Amino acid sequence: MRYAISTVSLMFFLLWPIQAQEIPAPAVVQTSSPQRVTNAETNYLTELSHRGLNPTSQGLLIESLDGSTIFADHQSDVAFNPASVIKLATSFTALQKFGPDFHFETAFYAAGIVDKKTRTLNGDLILLSTGDPVLSTLDVNKLVQDVIRSGIARVSGSLFVSGPFTYASYQNTPEGTRRLKLLVARLGLRVPTVTNKTLSLASLQANKISSHTSASLREILFQQNAHSVNNTAERVGEAVGGPSVVQDFLVSTLGIPAAEVHVGRTSGLQDNFITPRGTIHLLQEMVGWLGKQNLNPQDIMPTAGIDAGTLAARFRSDDYRGAVVGKTGTLPATDGGVSTLAGIIYTKLRGPILFAIFNTHGSVALYRQLQDNLLKELIVESGGPQATTGMRRSAN
């Protein structure tokens, strides 16, 4: 079953790097079966067999950005564990919820009058959090110390934590709140109780006394995806509402069939699954959405051979460097060894091409080699790379 290509998909060629000649998108999307034009799939599957790897443990789909041409398709409707490729689903969910230039704020408010003589807040202390996924212990220490420096050493009411709140290695709100209670006591701020409570800033009669603001969401997501930071992805998941919200976004918003996707952890750890076709659909929608925001895939994913992280040592030669933008996935101890790679390649003759390669039950190192060989063959067939160097939008 093929997913319908949204009208936004026809705009994707605008994302082809500016060094290339502009090629207008086709006026009408093909309704017949996509054309097959390469031997890359056959060569790849043959190499898997020569290496003694079971073809039924592998999934693959490579197609043009508009879906009109298929370059490889092997078990694309079979669900596999995507490992950290699921971080792309987490990223897109967060981008849709907050926007790429959103900055997370974590702030303390005093709801009451401060008795300067006794340094007592006669009322409640409130921590309003939007779920900053990179908030550190040092940041939280400074926030609490700023409260104390403002003249508050004791709170007569409660400390309420409102909103998703995680920091350091504490990946969910209850855990973050428990650790905050210990930290507050250690720093000498006396509060009777620390508890979670949903509050609205509009309804509060309170004064802000300390705050911390994060980098933009797209900067956070780029670092998360480039280095495949599980802790950040878990906390981004908490900020958007948890794994079920990410899964619902894929199913209800993007239209991926519910039977073809499961998000158990927003980092990709442990048990998740999605089909290669569902992954390509996710990429199509995400690239189109980014284009409408004047962004490119490389604004939230690393460029192989250029950016630091999990793709830094791959596609480094001049023949391929800068042409592959994507996300890796690795779970050596799950499903007999999982290695995945998904993203986009930029080619001179065929333009942008989407790919999703899922490998299980084998050597991660060997699978990475075979993945690279497959994409390199396709790049050569497509006239060589159209490198993306310099295409990332500068940070705010």
C-alpha cells in the first residue's frame, strides 16, 4: 500500500541545494506504479546473501522526493525496529508542536508577599516549565540560587512545579520534581512541600524572580540527531507529551497505518517499530514542512562526512562528501543487532532522493558498510553528488 503524496511534496525540489540548477516540480503526480530504474537493490541483496545475511531480516525503500521513481524496494511494508531513526519522528512532533525557533523557558515565580525581615515568602513558589530538554543541574542550581538571592529563604506555602519538567538525567516530570525537592533542600531553601500542579501564567498573580531560556528547538534537535543523544530525545518526548503522542502524530496527522508503527521510547531505545514505507512518508512530510519554514533537512540532521557525530566518518571522500543528510540508528544487543540509516541524498541528475535502510540480525559494522555501498552506487548512477555544504541556516 502506497501513501498518498501531499501537495506539499511537489514543493520539495525547492530544497535541492542552491548550487544546482533549479528544476520545476512536475505539475501532476504520477498515479501509475512508480518506475524502477536501477540495479542497486539487486546488487545490495546479492551482497547480503554472499555475506550469509538473511534477506527477510532486512527492509529497504529508496525513492525520488516526489515518489514518482523507486530506486530500491525490499520488504518496505514490513515493520522493523528503527532504533534511533525514531528520533526523526520525535523531532517532527516537537517541531509541529512548538515551531523551529521556539525557546524553552524555565522560571520561578513568587505568588505572595516576601517578608524581608524573615526572608519568608508568604505564599507559594511556582516553577513554570515548558520542558527544556537540555536543562542541566547547573542551570537548575542557578535558578534556585537566584530565588535565594532575591531575598527568599523560606516559603510558607508550597513549591508547585507546573508543566513538563526534566533536567540532567531525570527524563520525566515526576523524577525531575523529586530531584528538585532534594536540590532545594540542599541549597538551603526551606519549603514544606514540592508537588506537581498544572497552573496557567495568565491566572497567576505572581512575580518572576528567576528564569532560564534554552537555545532554539532546531538547534537542540540538530545536536540530538547529529550525536544521537538518547537523553535529549527522551526529554523532548516528555515535552511533547510522551511516546503515545509521537505515535499518534505519525498515525493521525501523517496517516501512517497504526499497524505499521509503534513508539515505545522517543529515543529509539528498546522496542519500537515502523516500516520503511512509513519512514519515507515521514521524511516526505517533514522535508516539505521544513521547506515551508525556510529550512532544509540539514538544519535538523547531520551532513555525512562534514558534521561531527554519528555520520562524521561516513561518506568522507570527495566523491560523496556532503551529499548525504540523515539519521543513524544502532542497537547492537536488540534483534540480533540493529543498524539503520534514513534520510536524503542530493544528486546532480536525479535531484533529492529519500532512503530508509533497516538491517537486523547481523553485524552493525558490516551493515554500515553495505548501507554506504548501496548509497554510493546510487549516487554514482545519478551523476554524482550535489553537495549540501553551507546550506544550513545560521543559528539565531
